[in-house]
Amino acid sequence: MEMIIENELVKELANKHGRNRESLIPILQDLVVQNRFLSRQDMVDVARELDMSAAGVFGTATFYSFLDTEPRGKYVIRICKTISCTMKGKNEILSTIEEILKVNLGETTPDRKFSLLETNCIGWCHKAPAILINDTPYTELTRSKVTEILREYIKNGDRKI
Amino acid sequence: MVIEKYKGMSIKHVKRVDLIFEKVSCRDILVKIMKMTPDEICQELLESDLKGRGGAGFPTGLKWRYTAQEKDPVKYVVCNADEGEPGTFKDREILEQVAEKVLCGMATAAMAIGAKMGYIYLRGEYKFLIPKLNEKLMQFHQTMDEFNLNFRIQVRLGSGAYICGEESALFESIEGKRGEPRNKPPYPTTSGLFGKPTVINNVETLVYSVMIMKYGAAHFKELGTKDSRGSKVFSISGDTPKAGIYELELGMSVFEFVQEFGDGDTKAVQVGGASGFCVPRKKFEETIIGFEGVPTGGSMKLFNSTRSMYNVLHNYLDFFSEESCGQCTPCRVGCQQLLKGVESVKRGDKTSRYLDELVKLAKTMKRASKCGLGQSVGNAFGSIVENFKEEIIY
């Protein structure tokens, strides 16, 4: 018989959000906050906990770009690539971040601290260019401003700047 | 209320209005609304001619009345805060500054239709708003208890899917599924969230509903034009020295708008974001911003002569190719083919005549796509290709 190892975090989140279908996305969102991504095992465990198919969980998770199914760093940097930010120097900000973290777009640093991703309009067009680091927006970026922000994260984590 | 940064900035060519960010006592407004019958609330809204401020422009009063007429004992009020249209950022500011008015608007809708439960669907990109919003929600629920009103609101977060701003996709997402739009009809007024009659309104629409209850329909109607009553919050970005959020009276022309917000070198204005229309300089004077001309959910992007309209179009098509939910073929394949198509014309792999084929494809998408996303890709595509053909080809 297959041994089922209890997934304490999934159980705890199901207790918090409920075990209905409408609890699924809040559970997945909290898992991403905790682990920075959804592992296959976590998705199977969520399916078991909510009594639905693992394919159903996978299908829902992969629909949403913020529900990562690949491992990400502790800090996920999402750089806005929509037109206003592009017009105001998004590429310069992107190359600055790539230089500082020594990663390319889509990659995670070897120490698993930072992932660098692109995203669509994040609603700061009047203060472009803008990025999100996890949930925190940073706007009106320049090369020097983004360098300073990243230095702070490298040194102190997400303590407010 | 003037947003801090823009204090003292002179506005000459357009009329500034102060309804959305005006600080008001929501308690006083609720007391007034509680004396009205559901029918009176709907009637007041109908008389105001308020149309939805999310972009589609359906008359708000009708939406509420249709839902009120449904017999189902369970109904919902949903606030659409999944602001994702490129160039739109006003709902974030409204929620940051006057969230209590949004909640009050939801309570008003709840009284009009007889709902006990409401949801705010907030885009994941605005998660940082949650702590402050929760504080306001706690106060709101206390007020509900105090007034003996049985209405509760929950916040649900999106997770980075533009399509969830489409109302039926939004319902699917709250229900815990992929955000894929449903077939219509049935409309939300009869079968919305969890299959129940639902009023779903944009953040800004809810606040206008509150202000109409406060000042009366007649006051609201004094502003704007026959087809576009009242005012609207605009999100202004791109090549402008005055980027920001402005509440303006409806009915201005693009010309007046550009005189106010342009940098002296404006060649085009994209009205309504990626799903909206591109207005070139030669059409500034004849084009009215509103339901009689080009409608907008608030997104206004200015482009000056240094910008390549090919890059603008490419950016939009890239956006749609990523954000199409993939459910229906015209939109899924159409977005990708439009993107590939303009790339091959630019490279010279295809002749300029191929653009006519692509315009036809965009028209087919308008007719055959299931929801507003696929139906509106042709707006930007058609208007940019038609007016800036040489920039797409060379």
C-alpha cells in the first residue's frame, strides 16, 4: 500500500480557507507565499485535501501567471514590459538588474534569493518604469535607484526602503 | 481633492471635477439610502444615466434593476477591482484614497437588489493594498452591524490574469477555477457568481453610485453630454508632462485633451488601452472622448513623434497573445497570427497587402470571439494599421 505522508502546510491552509472548490485559489496563493512556488507534490496534496483531481488543481494553477509551478527565489522581481514602462526605459532597468544579479530574464540566482521575470501592466504607467518585488511596487526607476533598491535587498532582505 | 503631486498645476482646456476623491461621510449617505426603497435607489441611478466606468458602459441603473427583479433569495454584489487594462491605474488610487466609498457603493447595491454577501476581486498586483483595505472593511462591518444591515464583504485576490477582469471569467476565478469567460446569455443579472443573480460593477462606478445618492441624479446630469453623462477618472500616461490621475467632465474632444496634456508634439492618443482605439493627430478635433465617440475605461496614452507605432502595436499584440485565455480559437490563434503577421510584414517576408488580410482576420475575431478580449483586439489593430500603415511596413 502506498504511504501517504501528511502535508502539514496544506492541511493547515485547508483548515484556514476551507475545503470547497472556491478555497482552491486562496490555498494555492498562500502556498506560493510560503514556498515561492507550487511543487507537483503540493498540488497532489491539495487535490487530496479538497477531494478533487490533481489535474484539476494543476489546470487551475497553470492558468495564473502568479501561481508559479517552477521554483522561484525568495524575492520575485517582476518587471513591467507594457508600453508606458517600455517607453520610459524599462530595458535599461532590466539590463541593470541583470548585471547586478548576474542572471538573465526568467532565471533565479544560484543562492535562490532572486528570480527575475517580466509581467504585463502593473498599474503604475504614470510613474514608469515600475517593478514589483514580491508584493511591493517600486516606481519611477532609474539605473541608480534600482541599484540602490537591490543593494538593500541583498543586504537586509525586504526591510522597507 | 487634488492629488498631492499635481497641486497648483493649471488646467485650462478641460474641466476638472471632484466627486470621486471628495471626502464624504458614508454614514450620512447610508442613513439617507436606508430611507429609500430598492426601487427608488434603482430609479435614481437610472435617471442619472450613469454608465459603467470599467469601459463597456452598460447603464448601471438597469443592471441593478434587472438583478433586483430576480426572485432568487441568494444574490451577490461584486466589485471588479481587477484593473488590468494597459494604461489604467485609477482604481488603485480610488481604493487607496477612498475605499470606504467603494464599500458604501457595494452596500447601496446590496440594498437595491437584496444581497447579503459581496466580494471584491482585487488584482494580485495590488496585494499591497490589502492591510489598509482590511482596516476599512472592519470599520464597514461594524457600521453594518450598527445599522442592522445584513451585508458582509470578502476580498479575493487575482493572480496575474488580465482576462479575469472580464466579468464571467472573474466569477469563475472566485469559484476557484481557471478564469475562462462563460457564454452569454445568461447575463450576470440572472446567473452570475455561483449561478446566482449578481450585480458586478467597476470600482469607480460604485463610487459614482454613492455620489449620485448623495447629490441626486439631476446634479450628476448637469455634467457631460447626452450620451456621456457626468465625469470620469482618467489615467494619463506616455509622452505627457502631466502624467497622473484626473477626474474630468466627459464630452471633451481629443484635441482639447491633447492641448491640456500633450507635450506639444503629440502624434497619436491611444484611448481605452490595448483594447481601445488609436486616434491620430488629423482626427483629434472630430473625436469625442465618450460613448458617442471613443469610449474609455480611463486609459489615455499619448505618443509623440519620436515613437514608432509599430512598436506600440507590437507591444499590444504581444500583450494579447499572452493574456488570451486560449479557450476559443478565434482569439487564441488570431492574437498569435496578428503578432506573427506584423512581424513578417516588417521583416519584408510578406508584402504590404498582407496587412489587409490581417485586418480581415481582426474583423473575424471581433465577430467570432467569445468575450470582449478577442472582440476588441481589432480596435487597436485596425486603428493603428489604418492610420500608421507606413510605420508598420517600413
